[in-house]
Amino acid sequence: MWPFSEMSLETATSWFDFANLIFLLSLLFGVLSTFAIVRLGNVKEHHWDLARDQSRELVKGLELETAKANQKAEEERLARIKIEEKLAPRRITQEDQNFISAQISEFKGVVGGIGTSPRDIESMRLESAVHAAIAVAGWNLTRAIPSHTPMWPGGVVVNSTFDKGSQMAGIKLALALNSVGIFAIFMPILENVPPQVFVTIGPKPDPDDPLLKINLDVLKQLALELQKQ
């Protein structure tokens, strides 16, 4: 026998109506659920979009902070390098000495003197290295305390008498020293004395001094003018 076959008409009708009601309600709930799912999904997507935007802003902020930190670190590194350059002693290698000797060897026989002013350890060590290079080139510069104070804030000062040979020798020496990273200038100031060159090793100059950048051009120009005489 089929289920409900013995059920009365009234009871079957009641259950039929109830089942239809449940079916209609389920359809309604299905529609409402679908609507809720769609709408709530949109809300969730909106919040996710906001969260992604916030995350992007946070990442941008972190990247900006990182860039600032890197820039600051780089500025501090460059500042340390400048300080180290200012504090590091001047040195010339054996290769530098050979170069200096080769550049001035054509003026073999130059006489004069070499000394430091003031006589600090760094300048005295540089004086020894420069003197060795000059001696190899055949120059005879006597070590002596300068009898005059060069009117210059620092570096190596090469003075000479006003004769052309001494001036060319002094300029060549100054150019050679600059070529190996030792700032040197040339000034012909020695008067009423036999031809000679005097080298004064002064204190290390400030590497930021703009005069250091134009000095080479001045020396080259002096050399050209002397060659034309």
C-alpha cells in the first residue's frame, strides 16, 4: 500500500496545503538567501577593497620610510667618507714615487731644499717620500727647515727662483705631485739667490677647498706660458 493511502481527504488536504506552504517558504528563503549572498558578497568585496587600499598605503608608507632611512644612511656614509678623507694621512706609493721621478728627471741637477712647516708627523713622512722620489730624479735638495712661511693654507708649496729652468722644474714637480693625489702649488718667490727650488710640505689641505680643483689648470697654464718665453 502506498503511504498516506488510508489518510482522509481532509487530512490529506491539510498536509497538501502545508507542504505547498513549506515549498513556497523554501523558495522565498532561497530567493532571500540568494539576494543576501549577492549583497553580502558585494559588502565583503568592498571591505576587501578597502583593506587592500589600506595595505597599499601602508606598503607605500613603509617604502617611503625605508627610502628615507636609506637616504639618511647614504648621507651618513658619505659624511664619514669625507671625515676619513680629511683625517687620513697623505701617502704616495713606490709606483707614485717612480712616476714623480720620471716626470722631473729632465731637470737633473736641480738644487735647493725641502722641509716641512709645521713639522708634524704626517708632513714629515710625506717629506721623506717626496725627497726620495726627487733624489732618484737627480735633484739635490737639502733637508732644511723653511726660512720662509708660504702664504698658503696647506698642501705642498713649490717655490723657485725666477729663472726659466727653475720655474719649469718647480711646475713639473707640482704637476707630478697633483697627478698622484698630493695637492701642490707653485710660486716663484725666491730672489737674490742662485737658481734653486725649495719644497715646503705643509699640512693636509681641506679636500673641499675649491682651489684644489682649479690648481691643475693654473699650473698647466703657467707651464705653457714659460715654454713660449
